[in-house]
Amino acid sequence: MKIRPADLVARFNRRVATSFIGHFFRLEGSSHAKEINGTTFLKELRAGATTFAAMTYIIAVNASIISQTGGPCLCDEKNRVDCDKIESYVMCKEEVRRDLVTATSAMAGLASLVFGFFTNLPIALAPGMGLNAYFAFQVVGYNGSGSIPYGVALTAVFTEGLIFIFLALTGMRQWLVKLIPSTIKCATGAGIGLFLTEIGLSYSSGIGAITGGWNATPLAIAGCPVDMINPETQMCEGGIMTSPKLWTAIFAGGLLTTYLMAFRVKYAFIIGIGFVSILSWPRNTSITYFPNTPEGNSRFELFRQVVSVNPMKHTLNALDWDVGQHGTKFALALFTFLYVDIIDATATMFSMVRFCGVVDDRDGDFPRSTIAYCCDAASISISALFGCSPVTAFIESGAGIAEGGRTGLTAMTTGLLFLLTILFGPIFSSVPPWATGPALILVGCMMARQITEINWRYIGDTLPSFVVIAFVPFSYSVAYGIIAGMFLYTAINLMIALTVRLSGGKLEPDNYDMKEYWTWKAPGRKPWFVRAFRNATYAAKDMDRSSPQAFNTHGGPGCEMVRVASSDERKDEPRVSVSLPVPTLPRFSR
């Protein structure tokens, strides 16, 4: 009898389902009390590979963004842009980028493996987009021109992870995110999307379509070859929109990726980045990433190795605990990391588990949520030890979930594939910025879609949201955008609320009835220690009430008596009868 391949696949899936692996991950057919319907081993592997394909771009993009800080490389120039004229600094900066390629792969692999194993959820983790831009261009700054050095910024990330572990164990993390007005949450996501778009349009980490303006022009159109940019004004002196690299990125990267996304090709990002990279690898062309310069020759020598493991000599354990002289700026960076990560990671996790269909409608929580938040928090601290920005849950996990991924096997498969990419560090280190720029712009576009969720009907919600969206990209700072938006939200709504209250409701602004409802009492379950305290208080009160002196001086029961009556011969549904005690009054002695 001929055995069909489909029968072999089904037999293999059944055998795995009945094994320890199937029982641990609750695959269908594992006889687990909470087995997940429709799950098979091979389907989970396929879903994990799909998530990996959708996330692979983060390896090159994250390394490209964070390496713009220069890492721990030293430069004494007051104008940090002049550091790029020092050959030793440029070489050190390139080595940092290679280190970050390895660090990003290792961190994404490790975090996804741990998360999938302990939570049994199909969500992959990696250094997050948005936070890496804030880390690189605001906190540390280009070539270290920001508010705090690279090592101190890593210490802030490490501390954030420890704080998150505390918040997760106490249940405060999922509770705090509910206190933030949803219109501000959506505006923050949209603002970060525009921030990523601005980075994707720049020269340092993108396609080179815009450049820093001069005097009255904050931004200016660019697209000229790099050697035609005035070093003082940073303006193009000619050749605007004539750069071959720009048009290669637009057509071979942006338009191709968009076309593939229109047909829901899950490998769209990696195809676009890969295609532009392949076009940029041949030498002696106008778009080559390996020009005949010392830096280009060094890149090409690394590229020729193909398979190699970078030891991360610059970024591994580069934390600097001397935070005293950066107290205020360190605290601001830490607060922003906490705020954005609470919104980003928590919202992404909730959206993904809701996509999986495992959210409890009664309290809005999901299974093993505390473990999930602890794994995410621990990964953030480990990420700092590797020299990376905070790790977060990736929305690209939805690609794997759409392929049928429902268990932690999906995330673990993604993690294993990321670990394999460590061996191919030379390839991922040779991805040029104009190849990753279109991906940044498209990710920014997808994040900006949250703008439709903002309440545009009431000025008290509209203006703060708009300020967040505008300030984040134009101030080049996520922190300043959030602070400006929250200040306006509090000030405007407080003044309006006082006016309405003092006028007895006679003075109300237009569309006041359409304002977004917000209360300091967050919906859903409170943190476990709050519930435990309340339960202890209620139990003490119940004990007092159940005492004879408190309710019934005759010694009768002080509460209702519930009896479930059995059905008669007609086998009807059980009947519940409730009898209340006769109320009595206490007798007072003379």
C-alpha cells in the first residue's frame, strides 16, 4: 500500500503531540487538560519561520541605527560631526556596527526562546524599533553628541529592565498602562512612526532624501551625492535628487517592497532589503557599499568571509555606572524608556494574544501574563549587557500567528533561526543604510495608522495628541513629545473640568459629550497585592459581621441560607431556593 506524504506528516504530528513536547506545549492530541485546538508541531515550525522572515530586517536596521552613536569609540572633537573625518574613529564605528549585528541576532534569539518556553505564546521579541531611534539620536546622540554617554544609556536600559521585573511581579505594569489616556497612546505610536520615517529619509540611516537645513529651514530636500553636501550648512550645493543610491532605494527597495506587501507576501521586507543589498555589493559601481577607500576595503574584507562570528569586543558589558554627573538626564531617559516600553510592549502583547484568542473577557488579561512581562523585563536588562536598546514584543509576530502559530513553539523556532544568523554576521553587516531606509519608512507608515484611533472630535483630546505627533519627529525626541502632550492634556482638561463644575454644567465646550472617557480608576483587575489587601479587609469585616454580637443576638445565622434543591422524577434543572433569616433587633439591657 502506497503511503501518501500527507499521511506521513499527520502521523509525525500525532507522534510529537503524544510526546513530552506535545504535552508541554499543549498541542492538539496531547491529552492535556488545556490543549489548544488546531495546533500541530509542523504548523508551529512553519509559523515560526514566517515570523522570522518578517523580522529579519531588524538585524541590519537596528545595528545601523545604534551604531550612529559611535558606541564606546572616543572622539575629542567639539563638533561631533567632525569625528567622521578621523579614520580611526570611523573604523571603530564600523566595528561597533558589526558587534551590534551579532548582538541583535543573539538578543532576538535568546529573548524569543525564553519567552516561548516559559509563556507558551507565539510572540517573538527583539530590540524594538522606535526605542532604538530614541536611544541613538536623542539619549546618546550622533557620534555621542546627546545628553548622556553610550555606557550610561545602557545602564538606564539595564535599570529599566529591573524596574519592569518589579512592576510585573506586583501586577503594576499591566495596571499602569490602563491609566494612560488611549488617545495619547495612539498619538505616541503615530509620532514614533513619523520619527522612524524621518530617520529612513536621512543620510546616516536611510536613503538620503532629506538633510539638516540651515537658519530658517529646519529640513531641506537632498538626494545629492554625499560629496556635494556643504559640511557647514549640511545643504546640497547641487545635484539635488540625482544620487543613484537614492533612486535604487526608491525603486528596488521602497516600491518593490510595497508591491509585495500589497499581495501580502510575508517576506516583503527581507526581499526588498536583500535586493538592494545585492545590487550594492559589486565593487566599482556608483552604488557600491565597498568603495576603494580604507573603510570600503575593510568592509569588503569582512564581507568575503561570509561565515564568521563577531566577538562583540566593543559592546559586550559596556555599561557605565557613573551616573551621578548625569542625574537629571539619566532620570529623563529612564522615564521615557519606561513609558514608551510600557505602552509599546504591553500593547503589542495584548494585540497579539487577542489575535490568538486567549484573552479572558472577564478581566481583559491573558494566561501567564505575569511570566510574560517578567521574561520581557529580564530580556531588556540582558539586552543592555549586549549593548542594545530595549527589547520588546514585535508586531511582526502576527505573520506567524496568521500562519497558524498558537504556542511557544512558534516563538522558539523564530529564536533558533535568529541564533543561526550569528554565523552569517559578515553578510548582515554588509547591508547598506539605503537598503534599510525604505523598511524604516514603511514601518513608520504602519505605525502612523494609529492616527485614525485618536479622538479628533473634542479639542481636549485633539490638541494634546497632535502636539505629541508633531513634537516627536520635529524635536527628534520621543521624550519631549510625550512630556509636551501629557502637559497639555492635563492642563486643558483640568481647566475645562473646573469650569464645568463651577458653572454647574451650564458652561460646556463644543462636543464635550464626545470627549474620551478617562478616570484615575483603571478598568479591569487591580494589581494582585491591592486585591489581596482588599480581600483581607473584607474577610475581617465578614468575620465581624458573622459574630453573634454583630448581627443576631439570638444566635441565629447572620446571612442568607442558600439551598440547592435536587430535581424530582421529571429530571428538571436543579432549583435554587434562597431563604432569608427573620430580621431581629438587639435587646438592650436596662
